[in-house]
Amino acid sequence: MQHHTLSAKVVHQVARRFQLEKTVTGAMEKNMKQFVQMISLTDLKYRVCSQLGFKDILHSLLSGPDLPYLKDTVWRSGFKKQHL
């Protein structure tokens, strides 16, 4: 099985389309959370979880070993600055 890395732009587009969906079912949310869990870049995963309100994944990021990295990258430079 081959794996292809998705660009940050594609990940943001998928998240945006999920947000624009009028009726989100439990299965859709579960699938989106699985998609987010597979994002390898910690800062991108944090931004997408924040954008979509996935508090359970955010909590695991903030209580795990990625917290110092997030403090040095996302929180230092700001969400909006890197998101543009």
C-alpha cells in the first residue's frame, strides 16, 4: 500500500467543505476525525481541529508530547498569520 502526503492546502479545503456541509451526520464526523488523526504535521492538525471544534483531539494534542512544539510554532506566530 502506498501513502501519499496531502498538502496543507488540500487539508484546509477538505476541512472547509466539511464546515460548509449543512447536515453533518455522526458517521461524517467520525470519518472527518479519522482523517484529521492521519495528518502528520502537528501544527496543521492543531489548526484543523481548532477550526472544526474537535475538542477531544485537541485535548490529546495538548496533553501529549506535542505541546512544547505547538507553543513554539502555532502559538508564537499566531493562528491567523500562518493560516493565510
